[in-house]
Amino acid sequence: MSDEDDAATKAQSDEEEVEEAKKVMEELEEGDPPDKLEDWPGGKAKYQTYGGPDSGDGGYEDGATAKLGPSNLRHHEDGSVTVDGEEVDDPDEYKGEPIPGGPSDPDAPPDPAMIGSENDDEDSGSDDKDSGSDDEEPDSGDERDG
């Protein structure tokens, strides 16, 4: 077999796998979306978009993605949740369970990238406490002649 035949066979095999993955997602979209991350499909299907371009002609509210919640729902840094710009009474109603190992999981190990950053914040805060005597004026930045 030549390299061209091998490449053509591999391309056809890959295309068949993608088509199978699309069918898996179509079946998933017909029911309710899985609640747990481990219940979502694996393999090539995990690279297919839920409610993707092949799932219908409408927008978010018309396709399978409407089952995921309202498109105009917003989570804010202060913990509040709004739908259509109106604050909801119970923000917890719109929050899911934390993804295991994710940033909102209380049992997750510390993020290696964040190790030491808490100490940096504490150190910088302690400098501010020590520098506040009555004899010193706050630095306004005007005295920098460099």
C-alpha cells in the first residue's frame, strides 16, 4: 500500500468517527443534559458542541441548549444572579454542584499556580500597617524626581 492509500484510509476512518460522535451528541440532545461531568460522552464526541450548528436553525433558546438554562442569566462577582437584568430572589437556585477538582470545589487541592500568593497579599498588607506614623505624610507621588 502506498502512503496516499494509507492517508485516504485514515481520513475516511476519522470522518466515520466524527459522524459517529455527532450521532452520539444528537441522541444526548434529545433528552435532558447530564448532571454530572462523568456522564458526558468521551472520545471524539466530547469535542462536539452540545446544541452545535447541526442541532437546528434557531438560536440558543430554540435548540437543545435551551435545556441548559436561560441565555440571559448572569452570575456576578458579589454572588448575585440576574435574569433579563432582574436580580433573582434565590441565587443558589441557579448554581450547580461544583465540578470535582475545580475552583469552586471546597475539597480540591490548592492550585499550584496560586501557592504563595496568599502570603504575598499578607506581606504587602503588613507593610501598610507599619508605615502609618503621625510624623510621616503619605507619599503623593509628586516627590519622584528619579
